[in-house]
Amino acid sequence: MRTTFSAARLLVGVALAAFFAVGSTALPSAFAQNIYSIYSAFNGPDAPIPDGKTAEDVENYVGPSDFLLDKAGTYFYVAEGDAGRLRRVRADGTAAAESIPLPFKPNKMRFFPGETKLAIVGGGHKGRLAIVEIAQASENADATPKPLPLRVVADYPIGHTPSDVSVKRTADGRELVYATLQFEGAALEIDAATGKVERRWDVGREPFCAELTPDGRRY
């Protein structure tokens, strides 16, 4: 047993040494080639500053917490948890990214049906739901929605530490948002137009994620 344990410790030590040796040489090489992302895990005051960037670009963490790609594959949306922003980026990189500040630090988000709006939850113990307009619906139901400037159109308090969100449209056209509250052990059904909590369920200890069934009857 002692021999096996010592061998295991030696193997782990060799693996860690190799990992850090690779990392220490790969990082400067990447920066030397001006390979840089605002989402880099190496952001910080000691990181080298690439050409064309500023110290502020390097030092400010954005903390992406969720990511969505639209059905057309044209835009992706990033919830920036540390920066408290929503960012929209063209998937083909042909245009500059757009961003707006949010009223809280976002955690999770979901498209509304038709992908004209986003439901975003976050805010920690002062949990909130924001609804952000992102596009205009086309008269042709099969056409891609036309992008609009990002705009927060609603902001509602909902409870302690929202951990996930889903959205559905009912047969009569109402839009309902479903959210789990991790540290309240609850799930909510919220009217998107008013922010009113229509129903609340106690679901046990710390719900972290949830999903509507395809028929929209269960959550």
C-alpha cells in the first residue's frame, strides 16, 4: 500500500509540473502573436498588454456566466456576470460587438419564443429578472428577426439568488417566465408583462437548474 501511494503521488507531481511548464511557455507565446480575448482567464494586472489594447482591457474581468446562439447562427449573446453587462457579437466577426449595462450581475438567460427578447436573471441575494429587447419580429414567421439596439424593457425583483430561467408563450399569447431561486428552495411562474408572480412552488433544497418540458406543461 505504501509503495502504491508513493507512486501515485509521484505521478500527480509529474503531471502538475508538466502542466505548469506548458502553461508558462504557451502564455507569452500567445500574447506575442497578439492572440487576445476579453474573456481570457489570464486577465489581471500582471498580464502582458497586447498591441492595441489598454491596461483597462486587461485588468477588468467580465466573468461570462451564460451564452446563447440564435437559431440563425448569426449572433451570440453573452451574459457578463462580473461586468454586469449583456454583449451581442456577430458569429462571423464582421462587426464590432455591442453591449449594454444591466441593472444587476447576470447569471442565466433564455430567449423568448421568436427570439425578439431575452429573459435574464441574476443579482444574487437581491435577485432580479430583466427583459431585454434584442430584435423585431418579421411579418414572415419563418424569417430571421431584425436586430434592434439592445434595450432593457423591464426589471423586476424576484427573490434570493435566481439560478435558472425559462420562458413560454401560452395559447392566448401571454408570455410567462419561470425561474428557480436557489437559496429560497423555490420555483416561480412570472407574468412577463407585469412582473407579477402567478405561482410559486417549494421544490426542496437549492434548485440550481430546470427546464420546461416540450409541451410547456411541466417545469
